[in-house]
Amino acid sequence: MIKVQDYRPQPFTDFTRPEDVQAYQAALKKVRAELVGKHYPLVINGERVDTAERIESRNPCDTSELVGTTAKATIQDAENALQGAWAAFESWKKWDMDARARILLKAAAILKRRRLEACALMSIEVGKNYAEADVEVAEAIDFLEYYARSAMKYAGFGAAETTWFEGEENGLMYLPLGVGVSISPWNFPCAIFIGMAAAPIVAGNCVIAKPAEDSGLIAGFMVDIMLEAGLPAGVLQFLPGVGKEVGEYLTTHARTRFITFTGSRAVGLHINEVAAKTMPGQKWIKKVILELGGKDALIVDETADLEVAVTAATQGAFGFNGQKCSAMSRLIVVDEVYDTVVGQFVERARALKVGTGEENANVTAVVNQMSFDKIRGYLEIAPQEGTVLLGGEAPGEHGGKTGYYIQPTIVGDVDAQARIAQEEIFGPVVSVLRARDWDHALEIANSTEYGLTGGVISNKRERLEQARHEFEAGNLYFNRKITGAIVGVQPFGGYYMSGTDSKAGGPDYLTNFLQLKTVTERW
Ligand SMILES: NC(=O)c1ccc[n+]([C@@H]2O[C@H](COP(=O)([O-])OP(=O)(O)OC[C@H]3O[C@@H](n4cnc5c(N)ncnc54)[C@H](O)[C@@H]3O)[C@@H](O)[C@H]2O)c1
Ligand SMILES: N[C@@H](CCC=O)C(=O)O
């Protein structure tokens, strides 16, 4: 058995220290010199495979800048990746669990050394500011370290307990599923991309990883680290491509054993539907793991510490421009403190600095034209659905740079059933809802089809206990922000329309990618 010290999450960098800011700025220069402009081909069976067409990755904070390109996989590439992964599975499934875990631990060590480069690349590719990028790379390291250790629980015959039965030996063993496809979003393009690949891989599966179109470079960077760590050919196939093309091909394929998907509700539900249809020659029921969107609420009651409330609301709403499934997009405040809380929240948000990821602004540009247009659509209906207290405009430029800039926006007195209170906007736009009292606030919080994150700022113990049971959220937080789950500390995932509650970074996450076999021998 592998000998490692207990898992401890990575500490975050303190960017109030000038030396840490300088180190980050040096990394930005290094990345501009060495990674910007780079092209990442596909990786199939350990070989770099290029394609005639390419996917461009542009800086959302300055769309004139081409950050780099990836290959654009064809259907034939997807087929080759799938067949190659099944061939690799024949040997990978026989590796000892600790040998597989060692590769993740080595990848974590490499990423620790290249932490600043990964951060800087995300600042340029998706517009993360320093702290957001730093926390994400810490999470990526944590996923590798945590899943490597979790894997040990599932090694060998008898890994899960059975009851003694006279005259027989009975035992359970965990087996990998086979080859699966991992489809990831652009908003956590390092941590979620690698977490969704590393977990099935350490469990003995082979994975075709399809990154989001907007974040192929950081994904390619992570694949290079996994290969450098010693992952054998074919175990991780890197397949940047268009979701509707290669994603669709693989999710409907008879030889796909499992699909792990993180992204929008619409695409997730579509995948769930097509994956449920049995294709000719298919000999299993596909396993589908879905992590989808949210319409996450924070309740502030009249007993709350208002400073805690305003800080939690500001961080939860505007961290990475609200582009988190966990973002606070509904602030529910009881009438008695509504005006005070909302007034302070608006002032705090007004002070946020808008700019580029590289400038370390609080709020940067949203990821792409589609997001920009979608959010603009919500800004147009906002005045009919409430009172716009802050922002409300989408200037599309900042400091002379064209980019997908949206003003931090707060809309007050929104009805709980309004579209901006029900639909995921995925941008820096918050709906504030007035509740008569605590019971009404909880009722409003539970009035969407989602169930991802939620929070309560209150000093009343009975209410916190009630919320513990009745607030419908996969991740519930009291007296703090509702974003920023840490691997192993706050296993993450939602239920209802937010997903299958698989709890990434949790103690049972690897069982999503394992099947159990009972073996009995009569003596
Ligand atoms: N619950 C979570 O843990 C979690 C975490 C991060 C993001 N999200 C959600 O992700 C969404 C934002 O990410 P996004 O815009 O990249 O989502 P998206 O659904 O547009 O895309 C996600 C991935 O799916 C692929 N895809 C698109 N169409 C496909 C198809 N027909 N078949 C197969 N694959 C297809 C895309 O190429 C991309 O790689 C938000 O809704 C957010 O809440 C959820
Ligand atoms: N796990 C992240 C959210 C991931 C989705 O975007 C958080 O807890 O804030």
C-alpha cells in the first residue's frame, strides 16, 4: 500500500502580500512568452494528432487577442479515441490501485511546481483574477491528491464489508466500468476538467476528455502534466471538439460505458435522454453522472450580522463575475432589514473594480459572445421584473479593450416567480427578493427547480436547524458565502435539476466509476 501523509487541502495564496502579486505578474509574462499562441493537438493513444480545422481560444477581456488554438476533433477522431481507450483498458484495469494513485500524486506534484503558470494561463484564457485562478488551481491539486488517497479504499477483494456466513467465503470487490467520456465546462477549466478525468482513471477506467470550446488551452496544459506523470497511452484521450458533434457522437455511442458531464441543465438533460436509448450492439445501461446549473439563494434574516451578510452576498454574487454554478443569484432578505442590507450590498458592489483578469480586477469580462448575449437579454427584462439598483448595462468594452464586459447588476424587489429569479443567468446579475419573515424566506428559497447551493445568515439557532433539514440544496452554508467548496471539506454537488448529487471531492465519489462484484466460494 502506498505510503502518503493524510490529505490536506492546498493553502491559498495571500495576494495582499506584494511578493505574491509580483510572482503572479512574472508568471503572466512567462505564460505570454511560452504558452500564448500555442497549439494543442488531440492526444489519442499517446500520439499527438492534428486536424485540418482548429478551435480558437480568445481572451474574453480583449477579444482581439487570440490566446491559442486546439485541434478540432472529427467523428473519426472520436471513434479512434474510443477504440484506442478500450484497447488501453485491457492493461490499465489490471494495474494495482496504488500504482495508479501514484500517477495522480506525481501529477499533483508537477502542478504544484507549475501552479502560477496554470493560474496565469486562466487569467488570460477565461479572465480569472488572481484569487479566483489561485483557488481553482489549488482545487485541481486537491482533486488529484484526494482521489489518489480515496482509491485505496477500493483496492482488493473484501474492500467492502460483508457478513460472515458459515462454510463459505464471501467478499465484495470493486471493478472499473470501462471507457467513459468526460465532458467539462469552461468556468472551472482546470479543476473540473482534471477532477472529472482523474477520478475515473484512478479507479481503473479509461477516459475520453472533451474540454469546453472556450478553454482548450488550460485543458491541454493539464493533459501534458498527466502524461509527464506517467499515464500510459490511451488511458486519457484528449479530444477538444464541438460538443454537438463529437460530444453527441460519444454520448450516443454503444461502446461508451459511462458519461460524466458538468455543464448546463439543457445539455445535461439532453445527454441524459440520448444516453438512455440503447443502441444496436450495446450491452450495458450507460451510467450518467450530471453536475448542472443552479439558482442559488442566500437568506438574510433580521437576526443576522449584517457585515457578514453583505460580505457573503458580494463574494457569492460577483466572484468570477457570477459565472459559478454555486453563485448567489438570489438574495432573499426579510422585510425588517431589507433596506439596510440591500443599501449596503449595492454600495459594496458599486466599489468593485471592473477590468481584465491580468489586472486582477474584481469583475472581469464574461466568457464569450453567447454568454454576453444571453446576459444582455436578462438585463433587458430586468426593469420590468424589478428595480435596477445598480448596473444594468453591458458596455462590451473596458479601458479601450473590446471584451464581454457586463456591469455588476443588482435588481431589487423581484418577484419569486420572475424569470430573473428562476432562470440561471450565469453572470454578474443578482435578483433581490423581499420576504415577509423567515418562513416566507425559506419558502422562496425552495421555489425553484434547482437544488445546488444555498445559505442562511442568521443568529437564530432554531432557524439554522430548520434550514439544515428543509433548505433544498446539495451544499448549504451558514454565516458565510455560498461558493468556494474545498475538496474533501465540502463535497460538492446538487440535486433536483442541479444534477445527480454525485459529490465531487467527497468520500464516495469514486464509486460513480466502479461496479461491485460479490464472489462466494463454498468450502
Ligand atoms: N454543478 C456543477 O458542479 C457545475 C460546475 C460548473 C459548471 N456548471 C454549469 O455549467 C454551465 C456552464 O458551462 P458551459 O456553458 O460550458 O455548459 P454547456 O452545457 O454549454 O457545455 C458544457 C460542455 O458540454 C459540451 N456539449 C455541448 N453540447 C453537447 C452535446 N449535445 N453533447 C455532448 N456535449 C455537449 C460543451 O462542448 C462543453 O464541453 C452552467 O450551467 C453551470 O451552472 C455546473
Ligand atoms: N465548486 C465550486 C463551483 C463549481 C461550479 O461552477 C464552488 O463551490 O464554488
